[in-house]
Amino acid sequence: MRTDINKLWEENKRINENIERLWQENKRINENIEKLWQENNRIWQEIRSIRRTLEHVTLSIEEEANDVVQYFLRQRGIVVETRPMHFNSRFEFDVYGTNGQLTIVGEAKTRTSPNTVRRVVEKIDNAVKAMPDKFPGRVIKVIYCLRAMPGAVEEANRLGVWFLESGRERNSPSI
């Protein structure tokens, strides 16, 4: 009988030791989870900061694009105020302005490739077809970018797009 009781006490001791190991492991897991949550929060803060920075850069490029477009239009004696324009969920443009006889419409990009030129032209053409009243007179398609990739200027010339890069004209539309 005494031996059985001793065995039970030994078994109970092993169980308690296993329980203690499980509690220690549980504590380590909870600590790791807490560290992961802290890292996750830090990553989200970084993402929010990057998003804000990108929004500021994008807005700055749009403002610069509109300023440069208006400058070159004034050099030609044309006054058209341009600004970003949101027509609907499909059609939003970084550069848009009209004086009734002339409509300037386009995009501002950090980099522009030949594919970007084609996509911008397609978007503008679709908008003109969908809402012709918003594009009175002659439509001048424009792309402003900080950096033109190889072939972008040539594609813009082929498609009749006024192409501006970093504050200078890379081609000249017939206005």
C-alpha cells in the first residue's frame, strides 16, 4: 500500500512538473505574441508614414505638373487654369483645364514608360467618348513626369501627346 502511495506521489510530482513546463512554455509563447504585436504595430506605423510621404510626393508632382503646364501655355499666350479633376470613379486626371476652345488633360507621374503613355491616351480617349461635354474644343493630351523611360518621348510623339519632363518640354504640341 505504501509503495502504491509513493508511486502516486511520484506520478503526481511528474504531472506537476509537466504542468509547470507547460505554464513556462505558455508564458514564453505569450511573450513572443506580445513581441509580434509590438513589431506588427511598428510596421503599421511605418506603412502609415510611407503612405503619408507618398501622398505628399504625389500631390507635389500634381501641383508641379499643373504649374509647368500653365507656364508653357502662358508662353504661347494661352490662359487655361489647370488642376486635378475627379469626374467619377473611372475618370480622374492630375491635369485638367479648359477655356471652351481648348481642353488640356493628362497625368503626372514619377516615371513614364511607353506603356504608360499608351494607358494615359486610352484613358483620356475613353473619358472624351464617355463625357464629351467635359472636353470642349481641341483636346491636348499631356503627360508630366519626373523621369522619362527609354522610348516614352517617342511614343508620346507618335500618339500626339504633349510630353513634359522635370519642368521642360520634351516635345511641342501644335496649339
